[in-house]
Amino acid sequence: MKTHTFDWKSGSEPSVAIVTAVADTVDKSPSLLPPLQQYIEVDSIDTLLLDSAENGRVIQLSFTYAKTDVTVTSDGYGVVEYGP
């Protein structure tokens, strides 16, 4: 199994960091991945993570995207797992 960790707070929006991290993990260009919107409501995930971080609440979201398992937390941590 291939694991990639990332900090979504070091970039722009969480959704952009997620797509970039998944692309890095599966060795593809982000433009070759399916739209994240097909898997999760992008505006909602950005709002939920950013608002929770601003208010000091720590939440965790996990979902599947482009054959990877993605977990992100409102404190900026993210991990992508790919493969058997």
C-alpha cells in the first residue's frame, strides 16, 4: 500500500490539496483524475474544514476518491492510501 500525507493548510482550499495529494499518490496529473465533485460535495468539504479550523474544532472526514482512501482533518492533516 502506498501512503501519502499532506498539509492542506499550506495551500489554497482543502479540495485543491486533496486532488493534488491524490494525483501525487497515484502518479498522475490532477487533470487526469475524475472531478472530485463526482465523489463529494466540494464546496461543503471546503466550508466544513475551514470553518471548523477557524472555530478550533477538530473534525475528520474520510471518503474514497479515484480508487484511493482519503482522510482529512480540520487541523490541516491529510492522508491518501492507495493499493492493496
